[in-house]
Amino acid sequence: MSDKIYRWCQQKVSVSSEFARHPDQSPGAIVQRLYGTHAGGQEVEDLTYKLTDALQKDLQRALQCGKWGKAQPSELFLRVFHDALCTLEHDPMAGMTSPSLLGSSGTIPMTIISALPDICRHMSNLIARAESEVFLATNYWKGSDAALLITNSLKELSRRAGERGQRASVKIMYDRGNPKQVIKNHQFVSPQTYTGRAVQLPSPKEIPNIDMEVVNYHRPIFGTFHAKFMVVDRKIGILSSNNIQDNDNMEMMTQIEGPIVDSLYDMGLITWHNAIDPPPSNVRSSSPLNDGGSPQQTSSETTLLDQRGYYGGSSYQATMNGSDPISPTFHGAEVNESVRTPTDVTSAVEGPSWDGNSNPGRDSCSSFGKSDLPQHTSKDPHYDPDDASELARMESSLMPKGSETHMNAVTRLLNTTIQPDYKGIAPECAPEDTMTPMIIHKPHAPFPIALLNRKPWGAPNHASVHVPQNEAWLSAMRNAKKNVFIQSPNLNAEPLLPQIVECVRRGIDVYYYVCLGYNDAGELLPFQGGTNEMIANKLYKQLDHEERKHLHVYFYVAKDQVRPIHNKFKHRSCHIKLMIVDEHIGIQGSGNQDTQSWYHSQEVNIMIDSPEICRDWVEGIRRNQNTHLYGAVDTKDGVWRDPETGKEAEGCIGIDPGKFSWAKGIMGAVNRVRGVGGF
């Protein structure tokens, strides 16, 4: 790490702290003043980047470059963080965040692993409960049932703000390609446009107590804005894998609290770039919760966890053991007998009482285990006062109704507006495997968290590869001692493949889950890497018989299915982006393991240092999918075949798409740049 990077990380100022002092200045102007560059605007190929193994003195410097509070980062975390920081050498904005805020700490009280609408439901609840400010960013926003959940919550926020005699500030960003972005990447969107059928946001008249601005951001040609996050009142941050649209995807969302939220907010300001008019009413250098205190779960959540301990680490002890924890948890090991499922305990547990003052006129979630709590939908909103009440409503939606079985209820949850009648065929699962979409983590002290992003790169080349996100992924695998787990829609990034092979040859068990046929057309274009089937075949062909035992490739299988379903059918797909290394380092966010995310798109990711949360994430993946049961490929050639018929899945292109496969990719590439197709 150079002295220059070290000084940047040691600075007392950041873009967000300077914005608090000068709210009349645009974040873009502040970036220019502090760092002498434009965020995302420096398209100069870095030919001199060379990373050497970090020495102990380098790790000590990395330790000093973060604001960890009382948390103590592990050596693996520091090695990854150090290597990510080194990418700032020629561009301090490569990570789209003030360098002094890249290393921080915080907590994760909740994770959701479920169908896209469940994440939008939680986001809508947080928006409705906001006090003064919401910053929401996504890749693709499309008028849909999911979009209406957000629109309705903005109307509810306006109503509540009016009752309080206050105004709320709302900033929304998305990427819907516009020719004007060739001249100006950040285009303000007029109410006439954003209230139209394509987007369906509320008009100013419908939200009289909200100051709302909307920006359409894209860096032509290929610099897609792909980050997906939300900050509420600078107290709560959301990082998710989903866009705001209706689709068939399984998605993942984490809720972060504590000082790390300041880092996410800082990135939001830098990405917004434009002047903010009017500035948020609560402008300050850091949020109230982030001035050294540690956020805790609400009293209702703590009560819930005390009574229902299967949420969080205590229910999941001993499912990882030895040097290969991923294998037993995903592939048939016994689960701790103390695990309790919702149906085991809900009938006897009284939940937190509803606070009638927080949402007048709405119904009450007065107990857990009720099967008649109405689902929160775009047509029938039911806003909850806290996360525990949301959990009660979520559990209610998963309880069998009438003659339904549990798996019937899962199918009902996974079916969305685009495939409302698709049939589930999986057998009933054991009680310890019950689907658990909303995971309330056991209360914990703040742990180290780093924000590891990448800037957008529009040029049609692969020059922009040395960015914090990419180096974090590579460094985590390079320094792994035991195992690596990856889930991504696609996996074909050129720098990643040799690192997978290197890990496997060192005896590291690498497990990766991908989606069958995800955007195959776009992946067939030259320089895009190829389809998931082609890559699995390529990797296994490089390994000998013994080495293949350490590479475990799976195609996503939904909880109510027994085989992978090709993405082109839009019945059951997966869009989760996650890496877990050595059981305690987790990297989660918007970045895919594909060519677009590695070389072009703006992404946002957190890296955490927490064995407890990583265990909960692995358990959530296991419980909410059937990938580990039915998705394994043949290690001889990387192909999934039906165990009964021996045939490949319907719709597969196969490992040899033909000489003219590039022609199939043209429409896929157009959709990718536009942000459609579940990108």
C-alpha cells in the first residue's frame, strides 16, 4: 500500500462530511475538490498495477485504514481489505466511496432470502416507517407489482410526515438507457416521465409532504448502474440483489446498521453527483446511531429471539464442522436436533403487541403463528411497526391454508405475477428444512465491515478490472485456507476462472451455484465469457480425477422443484450474489461473477467478518433452495442431467453452442445494457 492511499484513508474528511458542512455544493464538486477527479469519470487504463503479497507491516497499515470501533478484524479480512485498497493507487474513486469510509463496522439484524416481492415488502415497510430521508437506488425500475409496493409506501410516508407536520426527502436512482446520457450521464427525470406506465412512481400531488427527485444514470456504452441499495434516515442500510420489477427470481437482501451506514450513504451521494435541492432536513456529518454507539434490535425483536431461538446462530451450531463446513450443511449432514421451525413454536408464542399510534387504522399483528394475517400486497397494503411484526406476517403467508401442504404454501410464495399458476413438484421437507425467508439474526456486537464497490466503465474494453470489488473476490480466494462458496446468476469472468482452478489444486473445496441458462444469449457474445454450462465444462476439463473432487458445481433448484429450470421459461430463477470464504468472510451485494459486473457495471458490496452471520447465510441458502439436493452437475463434463432420464434440462444450449453462437447474443447484449432480463 502506497503512502498516498494510506493518507487518503487517514483523512478526517469525506464527501458526506463535507456535504454536511456545505449542503449547497454538489457531491460531484466536493469529490473534485477533495480528490481532484470525477467519480466514475476517469477512464484511463491502468497498466502499472501490480499487487504483491501483503507483509505484516502492510496488514498493520490496513488495520489503521479502517474505523473498526471495538471490533478486531481477522488476518484474512485484513489481507482482502489491504488488496482492495491497493486498487485506489491511480483513482481514489475506484470504489465510489471516500477512502476514509471504506473500512468500518456495524451489525446485520436481518437477512431476507426469498422471492423478489418479499424484499420489496420489507423495503416498503422501511420507507413507510422513515422519519425524514430515503435514498433508494436500483439498476432497472419497471412499472410492476413490485414497483407499486414502493409507490404505495411513498404515499404512506407522505401521509405520516404530514401528520407529524414534517417533510421527507426522497432520492431515487435507476438505469433506463437514454440517448441524452451520452452528453450527461446523470439525467433528472421529470414527473411526467416517472409517473408513466413504464415506471409508475407517484406524482408530486400524491405525495405532498415529500421532496422527491429521480435520476436516470448510465455511463455509455457499457457502464451500467447496477448497484442496488437503500438508506433510510442514515440509520438503516439495505443491500440487495434485486431490481424493482416483477420476475421469477430468488433474491437476497441484508439490512445493515451502525457506522457502515455512513459509508453507504457516502457512496449514494457520490453516485448522485448532482446538487441536492432541497438538501435533506437532517444533514449532518454522521447519523445519530453511528457516532460510536452500537445499534441493537428493538425490544420486540429481542423478545422474539429469546422465545424463538431458531433464528440466529444458536439454532445452527454444529451444522458446520471440520475443515469442510459447506459440504455437510449443503449436502446431507445431520442438522442440530435443537433446531426449531416456525410450525413447532408459533402456536404457543405470543408476539409483540401492535403500537396503534405508529400506524392508525391498520390491522394488528398481535401474535405469531396466525395463519389469517393478510399478506402485505400492492393492492392491499398492511404496514408493520417493526421487523418482528413483519416476520409474523411473513410466517403467516407460509402457513398452509385449507387443504394445502407446506410445500403448496412454498409454491404459492414463489409464484409471482408473471407465473401465478406454476406447479411445485418437490416432496415435503423435514421440519428442520422448513423455508425461512426472513432471518432475524441473534443480537450481536458490531463486527468489521468494508464497503467494496466498483465504478462504472463505459468503454468497450476490459481495462477497468483493478477495482476494490474484483480484487476483494480474488484476494479472498487467493488467501482461502479451507473452503469457498459462491452463488451468482452467471459465473464466467475471465480473471476468476484461473483462481478457481488454483484454489481447487491447493485442496480448497470450491462450491458454486449458478442459474441454468441465465441470459445465455448475452453471454454468447464475443468477450462475454460464455454460458454457465460452457464454463463448468471448461473448468472440469482442466482438472484431473483427484482435483475434481474439490470442485462442486450446482445449477439452482427452487425449493418446490426437483430439477433446474432454464431461465428462458421464467418459472424459477436465482439472482443471489454471495461469496463466503473460510466460514467467516462474507461478500454480499449487487456484483455478479460475470464479465459485465467485473469490467463495466457500477456495483456495491459489503465484506463482513462474522462466523455467526456467515453460518446463518449458509443455512438460509440451504433451507430456502433445493439446489444442494438436486442441482449437482456431472463432474466428468460439468453438465446437469436428469437422474431418471439421463437427459439435459429442457431448453439447454449445451457445452457447444455452435459456430454462429455470437449471433444469438445480439439481443441479449441490448437487453443487458438496458438492464432488462433480470440483469
